[in-house]
Amino acid sequence: MAIKHDLPVDFDASRYDMIVVGAGYAGSVVARSLADRRGMRVAVLERRPHIAGNAYDLLDDAGVLIHLYGPHIFHTYDQRVFDYLERFTHFDGYQHRVLANVHGTLMPVPFNHTSLKLAFGQERGERLYRRLVETFGENKKVRILQLREANDPELEEVADYVYENIFLHYTLKQWGQTPDQVDPSVTGRVPVMVGDDDRYFQSPWQGMPQGGYTKLFERMLDHELIDVFLDVDARSVLSVGDGRVVVGGKPYEGEVIYTGPLDELFGLDLGALPYRSLDLKFETLHQDQFQPAATVNYTTSEDFTRITEFKLMTGQKIDGVTTILKEYPQAYVPGSGQTPYYAILSDENRSLYQRYLDRVSGIANFHAVGRLAEYRYYDMDGVVASALDLADEIAKAH
Ligand code: FAD
Ligand code: UDP
């Protein structure tokens, strides 16, 4: 493998069987799978100065391992995905736990049995808990919007509390919309837990990659048939039109894997796909530990949504210093240099996406895959699954 900066002046796309746009999970998994399985020669073009996409991590000036684009915890129900990534790393089994700061009281999120007692007091909390168990069963996950529909005065009280104190302000900050306005799948990611489990994810396979995510990507892309070119915006050499892909001014016959936003490929000519962005503020503190959990969500106060303390997530041992991250959500303005972190899911936005997709769906060698290119709220495992499916499809055709 070679990782280089910029495209060489004599870059010749026809020497490659596949051009991959983006060195995140989507692009890197497809590149590696097809280099391995079909001996394809791959050029990966990445406009950032590093690999790993939004999962990129690095040591900051204080020596703390940080996630530059926000906290990333691997979790999946899909053993195929876990096994695939374990070829390039070892996941340490870390289980993420989150506390919500509700008017100064810290309680587990997802809101669970413990949270109920902290919110309503021991006795009342137990009574309400029994009611929840009678209604939904024990160790069940209930979406907040579902809980709000429960036709029971006591459960209504719980629903109102959770809606107001866990979801409303956080969601307003994150999306600029109320929980009723955002797609139900979004708040459904963090259900109410009728039980004692205080883990953020219940997936059987979880953990942090030993040595970090960037190392995982270095190994994944370390293949004699893969060349990575950093600091290269693919649009400077690649375009799509008239039912074909053109690279370096010539029609390209190889496979093209595109993992960026689809609207950018067409100069946003149908309108911009809406996204939310984040202003990520890192702070180095000269103390061993800042907070009692890796992530604390500020659900009733502050302009940021959450504070993550990386050492508590990565298990890194380093005394006297710690790095925290505050996430300030903001509107995404295309062309402003911001990162399009979250697709804003709605019927209207999906249909705009579909109109862009229709323009490329007839091009047999062009494949849009990943969180941006599919305009989905994918976690890492969802992207890897989608990329592995695409690699299967392409492998069959070759
Ligand atoms: P990306 O990682 O965005 O990679 C796409 C790459 O393509 C980028 O590097 C981009 O620079 C490049 N690119 C785009 N256009 C071009 C172009 N024209 N030319 C060249 N290169 C281009 N998932 C989890 O499972 N667990 C978590 O805890 C978690 N936390 C998250 C926290 C935050 C704040 C965010 C925003 C996401 C989180 N995710 C998490 C989701 C995870 O980041 C994504 O699912 C995953 O990184 C997406 O991979 P991808 O390859 O689809 O996209
Ligand atoms: N959410 C909330 N309060 C919380 C946690 C989550 O209101 O304490 C809502 C919010 O709308 C958020 C969504 O649930 O955007 C999904 O949360 P998750 O933690 O999965 O978001 P991500 O880690 O992807 O930013």
C-alpha cells in the first residue's frame, strides 16, 4: 500500500480497476474486500489529510487519544460486521454508559429503573416501575413517543417527565426541532429501558478498538493493491453525466465507489440536502478525571448537548491530564467548510435525495454507499454492513 498526499501529475485512472471516493468505513471496506477477493487494483481519493473518515482518532497535544469528529463507540448486533473488523483490530469489550444531567442530578440514560427512583424518589419510583413492568414487561425497551401514548395517568406522568427532562431540550439543541417533529427513528435510538441495564447500547458486540480507530484503518488499507491519495477532492478529476463516469477527462470503465454527499456531485443543482453540523470544542484539563462517566448528556441546560471525556472511553492511562469534548449543534451551510454530520430525516428530504440518486442509478459502474452517500443515520456497523453487501454484489459481477 501507499498513502500519499495529492494526485501525481501522471495519475492514470485506467491503471486501477476501481476508484473509491472517501477513506472512511464505506470506502475502505469496499476497497479492501475487493482487493482481497478479486485482486482489484484500487485508488482511494480522500479530500481530508487523513484516513478513517469521521472515525479518525489521534493523540492530542496533551497525549490524550481523542476522536476528532466526535465520540465513537463501536457496537453491533451483526456478527459478520464484528468479525470483519476484528481482522484489523481487537475490540476490548468496553460498554458505554451515559449519565444525564437533569437540573444538576445525574441519572442513567437510557432512562431506566435507577433513573426512575432518582427522579421520583425511592417509593414512588418503585411503584411507577411496577406499573411500567405490568404494561410493557421487564427488560423491555420502549420508545418515548410510544410511552407518551400509554393511556394511564401514572405512566403519563413518567412519559411527561422523561419527555421534558431527557428528550425535549436535548433534541431542540441537536435538531432545532421537538421530539415530535424529528423522525421517530431518531429518538427511538435512545429508548426508555424498563429494567436495570444502564448501558447505552445493548448490542452483543461492543468495544473500543485497541490502539484506536485510525490504526484499524491503517491495517485495513495496508494492501499491495490499494493506493490512497489524501488531500484530493475527487470532484477535481471525477464527474458524472450522460449516463457515465468521467475520470481525468476520459470515460472510466472500472467500478466507482462514491461515499460523499450525492448533491455535491451535481453542484447542489436540485437544492442542498439538509444536514446538521456540530461545533466540536475540545478542552485539556490538568486533572486526572473530570466527570463520573465517559459521557454526560446535558438534557435541561447548556448550549452543548454532551460532554465526553475520552480517557474514560478508551481506557488510556495518563495521569494529571484529561481531554473533554463539548458538542454544540448547528445548522449546516453547504460550502462553509462545516462537516455534514447528520442527515435530517424527513419524507421531503428523502425524496430530494431520491431525485439525486435517480441520476446515478442507471450507471452500472457507479455505487453510492455510506452515511453521506445513502443519506442515512448509520452507525459504523450499518455502514460496514452496507459496504460488505456492495462488495459481494461487485464481486459476483467480476
Ligand atoms: P465518513 O466517515 O464521513 O467518510 C466519508 C469520507 O469521504 C470522508 O472522509 C470525506 O472526507 C470523504 N469525501 C467526501 N466527499 C469527498 C470527495 N469529493 N472527494 C474525496 N473525499 C471525499 N457510529 C457508531 O457506530 N458509534 C458511535 O458512537 C458514533 N458516534 C458518532 C458521533 C458523531 C458526532 C457522528 C457525526 C457520527 C457518529 N457515528 C457513530 C457514525 C459514524 O461516524 C459513521 O457511521 C461512519 O463514520 C460513516 O462512515 P462513512 O464511510 O459512511 O462516512
Ligand atoms: N436524545 C435525547 N436526549 C438524550 C439522548 C438522546 O433527546 O439524552 C435524542 C436526541 O434527539 C438525539 C437522539 O435521541 O439526537 C439520538 O441520540 P444518540 O445518542 O443516538 O445520538 P448520536 O450519538 O448519534 O448523536
